[in-house]
Amino acid sequence: MLMNILAAAGEAAAPATEFGFVQALEEGGPVAWAILTIMIIMSVGSFYILITKFLEQKKILNQYKAVRQSFWRANTLSEGAGKLEKNSAWRQLVDDSLKAQAEHDKMPNSLEAHDWLHGSLGRSEDSITSKLNGGLSFLATVGATAPFVGLLGTVIGIYRALINIGMSGSASIDKVAGPVGEALIMTAIGLLVAVPAVFAYNWLQARNKKIGELMSAFSTDLQAYITSNGAVKPALATTAAKPVAKPAAKPATTAGGVPPKKA
């Protein structure tokens, strides 16, 4: 009976300690909330760049289908340019090639047309690639620094736990759980922010490489077309004609139109 009374008194005297995400951040104070805010900004920025760049790349790849289907069927480059969307990457390459051709006609004959076109289209490709790569450096920065920002919160949390242990003189769970929980949470948040950013960076870079290869091939076709005065252009895909089915042979008939009897 006496033991039950003492146990109940001990439970009543023990302080009620709450554990959770918010409580762990409150243990860290302004530093923990500042680190969490930085992490949120990094994560939101990463997903925004991922979505916008994906839509931009998808639009360029869809426009390339129109290039293959309708552009090279035109009689001239100017006519073909009219079939492309304005302010598109492919329209920019065509317009720059026409501009380079017009500028070359004003230059001395010692300058080869192929070299001038190659340099002009190379600058045009570089400007498009630079625009496609815009924002990817932010993803690379987030992927490289987010774990260390989380680690900063981890170090601060462990430091606070050690201070609480030194001030209280005991390593009880209620003195250590809060700061250590904050430390573990910051580490997890740093990884959750960094891993998607790294995956997004590598994936978008691979798609940009594919677009760059398509632009390089298209520029080569434009140079060949211009320098050959339209004699050389890529082969167009044509649909194979279906073979005409032969009519079935009619059965032999006698003079009266009646089929002969089998023996």
C-alpha cells in the first residue's frame, strides 16, 4: 500500500514532457526555425525548376516533330520557317541561318560560306542551350549544400543536448530527447531536400543533352541545304504503299457458262 502511494506521488511530481516535431524545433530556438525555413525555400525552388524545365523541354521536343513532318517539305527555308512556331528554338535556328546567309553575301569571297554558317549556328545553339540550362545550377547547389545545412542543425542540436546534460548533471531522457530529436530531424530534412534535387538535376541534364543532339543535327542539315542551294536535304519519311490484293481467279466454265463437272 505504501509503495503504491509513493509511486503515485512520484508520477504526479514528474514533469510532463511533450515530444514531437514542433517541440523539437522549439528546443532549437530561432536557429532551428531559420534552418527549417532555408530548407523549405530550397525544396520549393527545386520542385519549381523541375516542373518548369520539364514543360519547357517537352514543348521543344514536341515542336521537333513538326520540323520533321512539315519543315523540310517546304520549297524554301523562308517558307518552312513560316510553318514553325514563333519564338521556338527551331525557328531561331532557321532565322539565324537565313540571317547568316544574307550577311555572307555582303562579305568578301575569301570567307567560306560553310565556315560562316557553322559559326553563326554554333552561337545560336549555345544561346538556346544556355537558356535550357538556366536554373540547373540551383539544383546542383541544393543537392550539394542541403545535407550540410541539415548537418549544421544536427551539430547545434547535439551541442544543446550536451549543455543540458552538463547543467543538470544527469543524462536523463527528458534533458536529452529534445535536442537529439531536433538533430535527427534536421539531418533527415537535409537529405529529403538534397536527394530530389540531385535526381532532378541529372534527369534534366540528360534531356538537355538529347535536345542538344537534335539541334546539332538540324543545324548540320541547314548548312548542307544552304551551301548546296537546296540540292541536299534530309530524307523525308514516307509511308509505304500497301500492296494491292490480286483478284481471286475465276473458276473455269464451259461454253454455256456452267462449270465443268469433276471426274
